[in-house]
Amino acid sequence: MLRWIKSFIIIASLLSVSCTTPVLSLNSNSQSIEILQTQDTVEVRTAFGEVLEVFDAPNLSITEQRARSAAVKVRSLLQDGHGSGTYMIAHGRRVVVTAAHVVRNESVMAIDGRDGETVVGQVVFKDIDVDIAFIVVPEMETRTAIRYRPQRNYDERLIGANITYTGFPSHHDLLTIRGYVASLEREMVVTNMFGWFGSSGSGVFDQHGRYLGCVSGIDVGNFGGLFGIYIPLESIVWIAPASKIDHEMLKVRIVTAQLPDTMKAFPGARAPRRGGLRD
């Protein structure tokens, strides 16, 4: 009977361990501290189980946090309006990735960070068929560059994938948008998520932090036949897939790019605030 009780205690202990959320132990002033994270909270406990502090668990994933820290506004030095982009490290250079239609036919673009920081970068790669462009830029102080890791697959496995982007639709500031891949059409990725003027060029990432591509446009519905009304469908967003660009050519263009001395940062040169649909 005693042996049976001991066996039961051992089995119960093993089950208890296997069903417990893992904890991270830290040593602070020779005192063992545990950090226990659940879906909703983060608790800091002593080795004796005493709860020192309770935090709300982050609502944003690591990928979303990094995307927010790297999101920039991309605008022309000559024309009104703006797009969005992502500040990245690619092939040892600092770049901003955006949509080709955002840079249009221009060779240099203004990149707005935070706190009024603006830098000027040189367009070194543009694929108008895919609708992706790369701009080599100086180092930015108010933005944190993330590593360029493109999603190279373009097949049915992408359908249903959860995705996110941070951009600047209309007059808004740093909107983080979530959605999922709905279909693959016309060499593009069709998603169910919000998009609007100004969000073009925003970097779209999957849950693993891979760069799926950039926001290219929103769909338009035709109601009433030939003489119907065309209405933007802002919940159907087209993504320009990074898997479709020539990455070998991209590498050559980035590595060999020579930034002129005029391509410098202008901290405090705040871009004028604009509003309206074409912001």
C-alpha cells in the first residue's frame, strides 16, 4: 500500500510539471526570481512563490513591435502626398522598402521617422511589374532597422496565413493592421485587411517575421454594370509579393550603390502635416 502511494505521488508530480507553463529564472542580488507569462499577464515571483508584480501581457507580437519601430513615411521632394515603407538592413546597407508606385519616376525620396527626423535616400531598385522599390538611406536615429528576410514562397500554403503591417493611411499616424491571406491572383497576394491611401508601401509580415511584400493597393467594386459606381473596397488589399522580384539583381544594386554627400539626415526637419484622402 505504501509503495502504491509513493508511485501515485511521483506520477502526479510528473504530470504537474508537464502541464505547467515554463518559467524563466533570473538571479538578482543572489535572490532567485521567476517570470511567469500566461496569455493575459506576466508575473514576477520570488523563489518562494511570492508575487512581486503583475503586468499585462503585450498585445502586440514581437513581429508587430518590430514593424512599428521600423515603419516610416515615404514622400516625394517634388510632389504632394505620401506613402509608407519599412526601414531595414539588407546586404549590409540601410534601406527603406516601399511600393514602386510610391517613388514613381523619382531618383531620391524623403523618409520621415519620428520626432521630426527626415533623411533623404536614393532609389536603387524598382520593379514596376511587382510594385516594389528599395531606397538606400543614411542611418536613422529615431527608427530601428529590422533584417530583410523575404518570404520566398508563392503558393497555396500562404492562404490563410495571419499577417500584419504598420503604415500611415490618410492623415493617421502609425496604424498597426492585422489580417490574413485570402487568395493568390494575377501574381499578387490578395488579403483581407484594411488599406487606404497613404498605406501603400507598408511592409507586410507573417507571424515568423518574414517580409511577405508591401501594400500595393485596395480593390475596387463595380456596382451597376457599365455605368455603375466604383467603390473602393478597403478591406480587400493587394500585396506586392517580395518572392517575385529578382533578388540577385537587388543585391548588386544595393551593394554597389554610392550615396552622394548630399544624402544626409536632417534631424528636426519635420514634414508638413497633411490631411484628406490623398494624404
